[in-house]
Amino acid sequence: MKPDLFEAPDYYNLDELLTDEHKLVRDAARAWVKREVSPIIEEYAQKAEFPKQIINGLAEIGAFGPYIPVEYGGAGLDQISYGLIMQEIERGDSGVRSTASVQSSLVMYPIWKYGNETQREKYLPKLASGEWIGCFGLTEPDHGSNPGGMVTNFKDMGDHYLLNGAKMWISNAPFAQIAVVWAKDESGRIHGLIVERGMAGFTTPETHNKWSLRASATGELIFDNVKVPKENILPNKSGLGAPLGCLDSARYGIAWGAIGAAMDCYDTALRYSKERMQFGKPIGQFQLQQKKLAEMITEITKAQLLTWRLGVLRNEGKATSAQISMAKRNNVEMAITIAREARQMLGGMGITGEYSIMRHSMNLESVITYEGTHDIHLLITGLDITGLNAFK
Ligand SMILES: CCCCCCCC(=O)SCCNC(=O)CCNC(=O)[C@H](O)C(C)(C)COP(=O)(O)OP(=O)(O)OC[C@H]1O[C@@H](n2cnc3c(N)ncnc32)[C@H](O)[C@@H]1OP(=O)(O)O
């Protein structure tokens, strides 16, 4: 039987490089996205709303804490399964994948790695099940690429910490129950604090008028003399390296996610090229269109191999930050190029919400900027190659 194009032709399923578990995880995520996300996501993007009804499903496919140990409610999977889940979610939408990325790598990861046992037991199972959604407060109005310059700060008041400052561009902020917030102590050292909705002085105004990631909620975090209980500080790591370590995990997931967006654009263009008639033939019969499709699948395949290898390295604890930067940078640029080519193949239809391509294109404009801009990833790679730091 001819495969459904959404199911992806065999040559880009990477099956020979995957274990049975990887394939099971990927196929379950793919089937769920096709059933629960793709049919509704355009409507939610149009009305600029995150579809909260998919939260349970995201938890069921292991999207919240794929690699967090099962004893804390996570799925206990390896890094390649984590990547494949992110890939499949982003075939549906980058905004939905961003919600899952933040929950997994920016909220659960720091609590797991830098938190104590009480914090792990209190927060991780609720985050894994989707009962609670979290957000990550690092970026500030005047400190984006330079998070080390942050001004959000806390004072030790004896029986609690007093937190003041503001964060912006925070995914999930408007409805998150908890925030992992990075702030400086009186000596200027950065620590992670868990701030809970309901603490007096903590507000999360929503950011409106986005043309990108419209199906994901973005907001600010405002801290006006917030009393944070002392037990809410993450005790096991401090300094800028703590939040940057979380970004490594998130950036790796983004690299996989971008492949998913590219796959969906490619699938759409391929399907359209067989249906759309011009000059009495399907446009896919013309060699200029075939060239576009051949180049797209070549680039997707190259990105898959780069990212799969990174997954192998991460499973062995050997991936460097620069290797992650290379993959994030390469894959997002690849996906943007493919989305643009696919949009052209669809002609005028490509700009409508009948197809997913324009939504992917607009989403990818955020993806190329968040979690380290495109240029920051070049600098991280350049620093690794030369050992010479432009900022010092
Ligand atoms: C996934 C979906 C997300 C959706 C929402 C996304 C919202 C966001 O985008 S969140 C924020 C994104 N922000 C960024 O990505 C910030 C970009 N900037 C950077 O990556 C860094 O600041 C960068 C590369 C410019 C270097 O900054 P710089 O201030 O010079 O730091 P640097 O001195 O190199 O490092 C500071 C410390 O961190 C450590 N470090 C550096 N990189 C890393 C890393 N990747 N992992 C762990 N530690 C690290 C260093 O070893 C150093 O440690 P120590 O203090 O012990 O010597």
C-alpha cells in the first residue's frame, strides 16, 4: 500500500540507526501529533492560544521529562528518544514543542540536576504528568544574549529571600504554576529559585501581538518584593553555568524539533507537487520542482545524521556545548530554507492557513532567535575552536 505521506517515506525514518524503543517512541508521538495536534493547531494559532486540552496527551507520549528517571515520573528514555519526541511534536507546531521543551529541559532538568531530594519529589511528578506547567526565567528586558548581566536579585531576610526584578519572553509564563527563576544574591552570584504562582508580588502578564509561536503562550515575570521560602533555592549548582547547562539540553531538543518542521514542509510540498496541475501536468513532473524536493530531502537527511550523532554523544555524556550550537544553528537554518522553498512550490496557496508552511516559517523566526541567537551559536563554536573569548 502506498504510504501516507504524513507517515514519512522510509528513507527519512533513520530506522537502521534506531533501536526498537526509539521507533516505538517516535511512532507513538507521530500518531498522537497527527491525531490530536495537526487537526486543531491552525485554529489555535489563528486565535493566539495554547491548546491546553493536549497537555495530558503530551504527558502520555513522554514529552514532559523524557529523560528524567521514572522514579520521579519521567519516561526514563535516552537522548535520542527525547530528540525524536521533539521532532514529532514540531511536525505539528514549534509552539507546542516549545512548551514541552521548556517543561522538560528548562524546568524539570534544573530541579532534577540542581535540586535536592525534597524538591525533586515535590515538583517532578506533577510536572511529568502535566498537572503543573512550569516556565524558566532567565532573559530580562536589557539582558538577552548576555544573561550574566542580569539585574533580578534577592536578599537574605533571615527566614526567607526577598526577590525583585523582571524577566521577559518567557514561554508558558501566563499559565505556569511554577517558575525556575535565575537571580543574583547580594554578592552577585547567580542562583535558581523556584517561585510558585500565588506568592504575593509575583505576576505574569501575557505578551500579545506575536506573529510567531502563536499557539504558545509567552509572558513576563514580575517580582515585586516576592517572599520566596528558603527551601525553594536550588542548592546543588550556582553561577551562570547553571542556567547555561539547562540551555544545552533545550538547544539539543530544538535541533531535533527543527527537523520536524522541515519534514512537515517537505511532505506538504511533495504531496502538493503531485496534485497541482500546470501546463497539463502535475508540477512535480517538472525538473525544477524535483530539484527543490531533492535538495530538501538531502538537507533533512544531513541534519538527521548530524543530530543523531549528537544524541549518541549525549547518551555517552560526551557532547560539547559547541557541538550542540552547531546542530541547533544548522538545523534551524535548514528548516527555514526548506519552509521558504516549500512555500514557493505551493504558490499563492502557500501563504494561507490551509497549509502549515507559513505557520512553520513564522514559528522558525522565533526558533532562530531564542535559546541563543543564530550569531551567538557561531560565537560559541568559534570560541571552542580558537579558545579565544571575544567578551573577555
Ligand atoms: C526550548 C524552548 C525555549 C522557548 C523560550 C526560550 C527563551 C530563551 O531563549 S531563554 C534564554 C536564551 N538565552 C541564551 O541562550 C543566552 C545566550 N548567551 C549565552 O549562551 C552565553 O551567555 C554566552 C555564550 C554569550 C557566553 O556568555 P559569558 O557571559 O561570556 O559566559 P562565560 O564566561 O563563557 O561562561 C560563564 C560560566 O558558564 C559556564 N558555561 C558556559 N557555557 C556553558 C554551557 N553551555 N553549559 C554549562 N556551563 C557553561 C562557563 O564555564 C563559565 O563557568 P565558570 O563561571 O565556572 O567559569
